Amino acid sequence: MITLTPWFERKFEFNFPVSMFPVITERLRGTTPRLEFMLQNIPDEKMNHKTGNHWSIKEHIGHLSDLEELWYGRIEDFLTGKEFLRDADLSNSKTNDAGHNSNSMQKLLKEFSRSRNKLIQKAEQMDAATASRTALHPRLLQPMRLIDSLFFVAEHDDHHITVIRGILNMD
């Protein structure tokens, strides 16, 4: 089995054309339905189960929702011409303190879907010149375009979907 690279060890090359913007937006749109399909008919005890200090499935879903404010804010950073994108809370205190396991999966997915739709509606307003605006990512310390930032979000989604799949496959 191939081990998943930890998120904070990932490196990115942003060298695709801006014409990929609709594809990336479609990936972002697809996260909620993929999660809903993956998690249908899974018992709540499996959704709440934690192994060691690792997040439960509900906490992963809550984390995706928790970060929507950051992703949306970074779009605003591009639009206002900021040199640096806003920082993420690398300790994930919002997720760790949220108590996502006390919520239903339906509520968590609904909140994520609402926030993600807001992000997608904002992204769909972009033209090629706007999608090409650049700023420095604070952790990666590399320039990224607005389109690269959205690709980064899609990659982050897929990282957590992969981790969730791993949890589901545990006995």
C-alpha cells in the first residue's frame, strides 16, 4: 500500500493554464456530492470513532467546513491586491475546539455545502485576468495565482476525502 503524504509535507507546482479554471471550479463543486455518496449508510459510531489523536470522520468534514472562511478570505485577498495571502491557523484550533462529533453528519454536510456554494459563486464571477492575479502563500512561501489557490483547496479536499476513505476501510 502506498502511504499518503502528510498535508504539510506536500509541495506544489502551479504550471497549468488559466483555461483550467472551469475544471478546478467543477472539482470544488463535486466535493459535497462525493462526501454524501461515500458516507451514506455509515453508522454514527463509525463517524465518531477516533484512533489515538487522529480526527474522526465527522471532524474531517467539520474541518473542511471550518476552512471555507479562509478560502473565501483568500479570494478577497487576491481581489484587493494583497501581497501575502492571509495565514491559516496551522494548529487547527477551530476544528479541535468545535465539537464536531456532537453534530449529525447531515448538519455537517449541509454547513459545508452552504459554505462551499458561497465560495463557488464567488469564483464563478472571475475572468481570466482576475484568475491570474498573484500573491504569496504564507506557508509555502511561493507565489500563487487565484486559480492556483482554488486548485490548492481542491487538493486539500481530496486529501481529506482520502483520509476518510482510509478510516472507512479500517476494520
